[in-house]
Amino acid sequence: MASCGTGVTACILTLGLHRMGKTEVPVYDGSWTEWATELDLPMEGDESFFKNP
């Protein structure tokens, strides 16, 4: 699955993979922008990054 910050770069990566023969690569078009809005979804990393200002 391809993802990125907003979904745009994931589409470009998927196009490149498709041209290389990998045709079954899904795109999570909501990407991190959407995922981060759902507080009950898992995220790993530095806790200070995930806290609201």
C-alpha cells in the first residue's frame, strides 16, 4: 500500500510501480492527513509529535 502526507505522492509512486509491472498496489488516498485526525487509530513515534499544540 502506498501512502504519503496527502495522497498525491502516493499516486505518483503507484504509477511508477505500475510501469515497473507491480499492478496491484493500492493507494490510501487519505494518507497521513486523514489518519492523524482519527485519535483512536494506532500511531507510533515520539509522543510529542502527536500531541495537539
